[in-house]
Amino acid sequence: MCRNVVRSLRYLLLVGGVVAAFIPICFFMGLGRHVGSKHDLHAKSVLVVRQVPLPLQAYGGRGRGAYASDIVRTNSSVGAVSTGRAVHSEAVTWKSVPRVANASNVDEIRAVTDEINRRQLVVNAHLFPPFGEFGVVVVVQVHDRADYLQHLIASLRETAGIADVLLVFSHDVYSHEVNSVIETVDFCQAMQIYYPHSLQLSGDRFPAEDPRDCTRNILKKKALELGCPNAEWQDMYGHYREAKFTQTKHHWWWKLHHVMETVNIGKHQGPVVLLEEDHFVAPDFIHLLNLMIVKKLREYSDVRILNLGMYQKKINFPAVYNKFSVDTWRSGQHNMGMVLFNETWNVIRNHSEEFCKYDDYNWDWTLMHINQDRLSQPLQCMFLWAPRIFHIGECGMHAKHSRCDPKPVVDRYRDLLQKNNKYLFPDEIQFVKSTLKKNPQTESERRLGRPTRSPAVFKL
């Protein structure tokens, strides 16, 4: 117990030091006044780090990292603290969310999912403190793998600080099985949204597979003779579009646009964590996120993306448990557990047309193209060497195996975390120089070496 008290005091001193250093800088730069864009992370007010007690969690139950930094706004003119939080007047439970009676009726699915998107119901809002404008939003992109999603939700349940999160599930398939898994979420506020241009809702018309579409391998000359509607649009390898591959990229963009632009959660300026159904999180990922945000605010203002995951076959956790680096954002290295802010979204959104038209069905390779070939200042990423988000997907769009059981992979990561329990919830994170290999390829060389599934072109 004494050890816990000492750690908590050390953490308070750490954060207090950051605040003491940061507030004078804010006033010097005039950030205490209502200035700048509404999407500017530092605009309109002074940011203050406040300590919010968190419940004891798993992995020893010692409550290590039992405080999380909650960034709130202070109105400098009157000295009052304002969280900008909405007031929920009624109890919303999972029974309040509209559901489809006949899952084979596309018209019913479309009507129900449109209603869910329109109403923006926040489930469990009456059970937790109102969500703040600098709160953490976690967005999970969901397809149809309920078994994987179940493991992700189980790991989120064990996360310290999860009660302060808004958890958003973004779907491209309506599934009773998936809904039954999501309805077990009772540990935080949650919301469901549905991608309105999904293959499920489109039936036999674009953006799904249209019977009149050119087949994948047909020659362009033959396609023009047949008059199929997409005859003019082959990819660089002479192939025609395959809807099942392009949907993921389209869904990724719509999800981000919908959360950033449409969902009514007040003037949200906090971090948005991007997860997928086949991810698994460590119990201290929010704690590490808070430490990274403090580092970004204090020392690395040019960083636009935080990254909580990393693909590593072997992780020397004791050696790198609190180490981070800063480097240019790259696909394949920084696409798992990305954390974005409004300022990042504004940069990406300005290249929406190119994102849609770029000849690759992968959202991350498309984003890397924009980052390296179109931005005058490529987005910088702060990433952890000991990941707090892991990939458990043995089966999916890019991987096919005879056995698709996520449990062995989940058990492996649980064992990793249990063995390194004492290295979780570090008091601070330390910078080390990035040793990631640079990518010297030009745009054309990269594209020629990257098979695609035809252009993902259509306007949302």
C-alpha cells in the first residue's frame, strides 16, 4: 500500500511539473484567449492536466497508474473550469437501440441503421460522468468476426481509465451475433454507427458488385466491346475493381469523417484512438496515451499522430517498456493503434479526393502515399517500442488459414503482459532515437511493387 501511495505522489509531481512548465508557455503565446481555429488543439483556452482517480484493475490489482491525466479547459478570463460536456436527460441502454427483426431484409436493415446513425444514441451515459471535450474517443472498425471482437472487448474491460472513454463501434455489416457481443459493454459509454454504403446494403449495385461490372481479368478491349460500366477504369495491372477489397478503405474514411464531422459529442478536441475488431489492448494503454500526450504538448508539438501498436515478432519488454521514438508516419509500421487529433484530420481531409482515387485498396498505403508524396511536411508519429495494442487476426482480408481461432494468439499476449506485469504503468516514458529503416523508394517504384485490387473510386 505504501508503495502505491509513493507511486501516486511521484505521478502527481510529474504531471504537476508538466503543468507548471506548460501554462506559462500558453500565456506567453496568447493561447489563453479565444483565438485560432476550432480544430486547433491549443486554441481558445489554456490546457490544464487534472488528476482523475481510476479504479483498481487486473494484473496484480495494485492500482499502478491509478491516476490518468485528464486534459480540461480553463477559461482564463474568469478562472472557471469548463469541460464542455453535454447533459444526458434520459437513461439510454442497449434495449434503447433500434434492432432489425429480419436480418435478411435489406430494406429493414437500411432503415434501422439510418435511424441509429441519425439518433446517435450514447448507451450507458447515465452511468458515468458526462463525456468531456478533451476525453478519449476509441473507434473500433467492425466487420463480422464476433469471436475476435469478443476478445477485444474483454481486454478493454480490463483497461485502467476505460470508464472515462467514449467507445464507438463502426460497422459495415449488420449482424445479430456482433450486436450480442457489443451489448455486453457496460464499463463505459458506447455508441454504434453504420457505414451507409456497405456491400450488405448495396445488394447488386455499385459500390457492391454489379452484375454488369467488368470481371477482374477481362481485357480492356473486350470490356469496351461489352460496354460494362467500369470498362475505362482498370488498375495499373490491368485488373478491374473487386468490391470486397475496396469496402474496407471506403469504410475507414467514412468512419473517420463521421466521427470527426457528424457525431455530436460537443466541441471535442481530444484524442481519437483507431482500433479494429481483431485487436487486443494492454490494461495500461490509456495510461501510456496520457503520457504520450503530455510529451507531445511539452516537447514534440510537431507530432501529429501517436501510435500505440507495433508489429513485432519478439518483444523485449523489460528493455523497451517505457521507450518511445518519433519518426515519419509509415504504413506497415504505424497503422495499428493510431491516435489522431482534429488537427491531423484537417490535414488528411484536405486530400480526400486523392485518397479516394489513389490506385490501392489499402487505406494505410493510400495514406502513406499522401504523407510522403503530397504533403510538404510529412506527418510525424510518436510510437512506443513496447506496444500496448496487439494484432490477433489470424484470418481476414490479408490472411487465410485453415484454423481461425484467435484464442491461442490472445493467450500468448496475455502471458506476455502477465510476465511483464511490473513494467506496466510506467511513471514516465523516455525518448530513444528511431532505428526504423527509411523508405527511399519513389512513388512509381513503390506502386509498381505493390499489387492493388483496382481503383477505389466513388464519391461518398
